[in-house]
Amino acid sequence: MKVLVSIAAFACLLLPAAVYADAGLDAGVDAGEDADGGMDAGAVPQVLPGGECLACHSREGDEVAELWQNDVHAQAGIGCVDCHGGDNSQDDKALAKGPGSGYRGTLSHRQIPLMCGGCHGDASYMRKFNPLLPVDQLVKYRTSQHGHLLAKGDQKVAECASCHGAHGIREINDARAPVYPTNIPDTCGRCHADPDYMSDYDIPTTQYEDYIGSVHGKDLLEKGDVRGAPACNDCHGSHGARPPAIADITHICGTCHAYNAELFLDSPLAPAFKEKSLADCVACHGKHKITHVSDDWLGEAPGTVCRKCHEEDDKGAELAIYLADTLGEIRQSADDARALLDQAEEKGMDVSEGEDDLEAAREGLLQTRTLVHSFSRPVIDKKVQEIMLNQEAAAEVAMAAFDEIDERRRGLGISTILLILLALFVAIKIRTLPPLK
């Protein structure tokens, strides 16, 4: 199952005092709480929270008021003052933002994670809204590359609002949310695909273009496979996003490709890759621009994947040649059996049993391509023997059909001769009969 990003909101209620002290913010207003100090999470307000703040922004026709109509926090009864402070009962701006109102205004990049984390890191508070929501987003964010750079004062890195939005935050399972799986590549690409914006960082900016042309990108963006195809966060993480370490690559890819990862980690290449600091799966399949695999990748010919590391005639090249030749022989045998079955079927013979054998061989070929990750000739040979037996059985069904066709032809020939002889006998017999009077 895909790992979806957890919701991290921009609008939150009161932060604990310790967090406010760290952020340099005062406690603000306890708006939206009931007599027991907690909000009635089950009740959806008839009028969106915001008071005179929302009324004024609505009159001015700005984007904030429009976005707020569909914000998950607005629907939960959380208002402007819970993040920005101020007095939302005042229709005069000076009084609404004046001394003693607790007005904080626009939050800085560094304040936003603390503000959001004040609620989303409070398990007791979040339980009132959704007990299933994780409450470790801020902790994870601080471990991320974004969080590390923000802590150093970098104001360009992403924080909560950069990905989720500020006043129009939607549920993560809403297809219009910027963190919905099909939107994540574009959301990440807004920064990571902008050469000017990323000019201060020594990383490529081709990831988005590479990804949308990859097998993962096409499955997610063209086929809409939100459960099976990974987006950026499935490999890099969501709130704790950072470049994967070389040692982690196999485990990350193995989240989906578990059997391939298991085979590789038990293979003789795993320790060799570790010794040379090669990034396991990435070394052969690439990073963001991952394409469909092909049997043409194998072998020692120039341009094949194996030749990235193996020189002609070394031990690895011998295995590469074996793999390429073996898969080629399997494909050729399958084509030969297929042709025989088709010929027999065209002549009206039932070859369904041979079709089953050939399908088993086809599935075996797919399994063999996976077993390549074991880089073990004995393991692959065992599967190849099964495939060959299935292909031979399919060919035998076809040959038996041809034998039956020959038998039918012989039978038809004999029957035809007998009918001709019978006809001649009848004709001769008729001639010997006396004429009718």
C-alpha cells in the first residue's frame, strides 16, 4: 500500500506555552473552545469562522476569503485568530490588530512549522478531530533536509504551507489537494524543477521531467494508479523528506519490489556493491527516469547495462552472456511452440492443453526475469528447466494434433477410395442388369 503524505495544516489552535516561547509568539486568543476548554469537533459551523476578519477580507474580494470557503480547518471551526491572533470582533483594522489583541500577522517560514506542529503534534487535541491522524509531523520535519536548512536560517526551503497551502488546505484524499498523489510531482517540481530558484543548491533540476517520462510517472499521471505507482514522497519521505542514503536504496525500492530486493540482498552482487559504494537498484535501473526493463539490457555487448561495470571476458561478463543467451533461447522456443500451436489451431484442432502449457512457460519467463536479481546460475537454471518442459509439452500437443490430422487424412483417403470402388461396383452392376421392358 502506498505511503500517503500525512496532513500538516497551516491553521491550528493554541500552541503549548513552551512552543510559543521557542517561536517568539504570545499565546493569542482561546477562540473556538467550549466551556471545558475543548472544541466541539463533531459540529460543523453554519457560518465559517473568522468573524470580522473574514467579513473584511470578503469585502475586499481577496483570495484568502475565497480559499477559506473550502479549508478543512474552517470546516472544523478553527478561525483566523487561532493562527494570526488579533481581535475578530472588531470591524476596524486598527483595533483588530492593535496592542493587546495578540495580533501576529503573517507568519514567517520559521514560525509556520511551529504553529502547525502546536496542534498537529498534540495527540490529545488531534484526537478530537481525527484519532487516526499522525502527530509526529513536526518531529519528522526537523529531520528532513528542508527542516535542517530552515533551522540554519534558509528562507527558501519548503515548510507546511509550501506543500499543503495556507488558507485553502484540503484533505489529502481530495484530488484537488496539492498533496494528492497525482499532484505531488507538480508540487515538488514547483521548486525542484526551477533552475533559478534552485540555483543556490548543488542538485539537479531535471527530476520532474525525468519522472513524468518514467514507468512510475506514466502509471501515476497517465493511468491514475494512486495505489501502485510511487510519487516523490514514497521514495524520499513526506515530512521527513531527504535524499535516500546509498545503503537504504534496496529497502526503499523493496517497499514495493519486495521479492526483487530479497533476491538482490542474498546475491553475490550485494556485498560487491556495498564495497564499491554503488546504489544497488539505482546502479542498473536509474533514479527518477526509470523505464521498463528489457532483455536487451543483458549481455556483454557495448551499451548494455552489464557493461557499465563488467569488462569483456571477466566473470561477470560470462554470467551476463549466459543470462542474455538463456532468455533468448526461451523466447525462441516459445515462438516456435506458438507457431506450431497456431498452425494446428488453423486446421481446426483443439490445442487448449498446449495453450495452458505455453502460458505456464510465459509466466516462467517473467519469473526468470525477476530471478536475474539473484545473479545465480543454479537458481535460474532450475526455473529454465521448468520452462523448457512446459514449452516441450506445448510443442508435443501441437505435434500430436498434426499426427491426428495425418490420421484423419489417411482415413479420409481410404474412405474416398472405398466410396469410389463402391461407386464403380454399382455402375458395373447396373450395366449387367437386363433392360427394362
